Amino acid sequence: MITLFPVPVTLPQDKIPTKKNVRDIIGTFLPKEWSSVDPETLTISYHASFANAHCPVERPKSASTPSTEPVKVFIKFHKDSGGDLELFKHLAPTKHEEAIFCHEYGRSGLGAEVYGFFRTQDGTLGRIDEFLDARNMEPEDVEDPVIRADVARGLASFHVLKTSLEKKAVGLYYDAVIDGLNGYRGMEKLKKLGKEGGVNVDNLVDYDFGTRLGKVVDRLEEIGGKTGWCIHDVQFMNTMLKNTPKQGESKIVLIDFEFVMRNYRAFDIGGHFMQKMFKWFDEESKIASCRKYTEEEKRHFCDVYARQWNELTGDLDTGEQVFLESEYGYMLAITFDIHNMLCYMKEQGDKDPLNLLGLDKLFDEFVDQYAKLGLEDP
């Protein structure tokens, strides 16, 4: 079991750790070799985001004696992002629960090992994980059927993972997100930010996502949509592609479980299909330059997913059933992203034209999919 461990370290006021801070934190959990490393010999690459900061850390490898501890690790520093993402606080895992979940996922053989969960003297929470010899998956990667199949198996295995997290009712998530979307509807501040950024989002802001999302959920219930542990944030940056996988080993590892909670499995599957069109951390365009998932590729994915799900659960699901669920899940995932982007706009005053264009693309995809599935009122 992973427990919260206080470390005798105080981060600077800007919360960017010094090399000594990093050495002392890691050395608390890996004391044989890391604790005596000269901090100035460490190689650190620090990256901050709205919600968290992280850095891979590498120490020199001894030329004379074999290492008994990893030479490279990954540290994640949690930040209090605040804002309306508090809407999910009663559903998403706490940072300690997330660390335990990551530990359980790692012990299953599917993910990175967790070395420790800590709190600094200034109150910052963080986690030390195994460093994965891997890169972020790119949208084009899933055009390779081998990689696509590994993602399908990886998601199915994740959705049925045995974990100590409390199973909360799926309906609680939709109560929360529909309430959040309704709160942004018609908000003049959002329209103003769109105009200042050069992208008119008036139709999006005025659109009744809440009622329509409710109809999507009703339809999923009607077709018997199944539930599981969903990642929710299934953008491609959260799937790692191993550089040198062992023979017979999956090529992918899933990461970033801040929003793990119970939901329709369709959310992650449809969300994966949708996210092929986006590169949220690209500096030139948030909309990927590659083609969408084809129906043939989606059906291949769903066939593989169904086989893995059945093997792990004893169910007899068909790829056709999973595909039908995913068609509705596509819209579940879009509304999650739209809600979170509107939250960021409101809280941060964001009017980046690239973000706005990505948001508008999400809106178009939702409207098109809703009409395609015959959900729009005549």
C-alpha cells in the first residue's frame, strides 16, 4: 500500500524545485544510491501545466558498480488548480487515492511502478514513478493496426481493473457535468473572450449541451451501455508508446489518472476516436493535420476491445455492441472537454485563438454526431 510520507523539503516560493530539493525527495524513497548523489550532477527537465508540474530526473550511472536503484525517475508535483473543476471533486480520486490507484495499476503489470507519494513541508503533494522509456503517442500512430489493437486491449484492461477505489454511481458524474454546462450557457464573458481572440463562439456558448447530453445518456442506457473505471482524459499525450517493448509485450502504457471514476466505457472509447483529431499541446494548431478514425478502424478497435473485455470478465459482448456504445461515447467525451475548456476560459480569461478554434471544432463534432445518430428533435 502506498502511504503519504512527509519529506524534509521546502520548495521555493515559485514551487519550482531545486536540484537539491529533487535529490532529497527521491533519496527519501530510494536511499541506497540517490541520497548520496551530488545534486549538481542531476539532469532535470521541469515542465509546468495548469493542473500539475512534472520532471524526469536522471543521475549519473556508476562506471564501476551496477545500480541497484533506477538511474532515472519521474516526479509529479500536484498543484491546486481550483476553479470549476472542483465540480468533480466529490467524484474524482484524491491525490492519495490517485497514488494508490497508480500503484495498483503498476502492480498489475500494465503501468509504471510507483516508488513513493510525498508531501513537502510547504504542503506540496507529489509522486515518484518509474520512468518509462517511451514517447507520447501521436494521432498517426493508431493508423498502425498493431498499435491500435494494443490501445484497445489497454483500455479494456483498465476499465475492468480491480482497485480499492470506491465505486460511485455513474449518474453523479452526469448530474455534475450537466449542471456545469448549464452554468456556462449564455455567459457573456465567454462570448466576449471569443471575440477578443478572433473566434466567434456565441453559438457554442448558447447551445443547450445539458439537455442533449441527457438524451445521449438515456440512449446509452436503452442499448445496455456498460460501465467501468474510465480515465476521461484520453487525449493522446496520456498514452505512452514504448520505445523498445519486449517481445509479446504491449506497446502502450496509459498515464494520468486525475479524473479516474466510474462511467460508461463508451466515454473512453469514443473519446479515443475523437482525440485523434486534436494535439492540445501543439504550438501551431490544436487540430491535428491527420485524417479522422475511419469506420473500419473503429470497428477493428471495438472487435479487439470486446475480445479483451470478454476474456477478463466472462461476458459475451460483440464488437458491434461496443461500436454502437462508442458512437454515443463520442459525445460524452466531447462535452467533458468543452466543459473543462469553458472552465479554463472563465477562470483564466483564456482567449488564445488556437484554443478557441479547437473548442469550436469540438462543438462542430458534437453537433454533427448528434444529428448523425438521429437525436435532434424533428
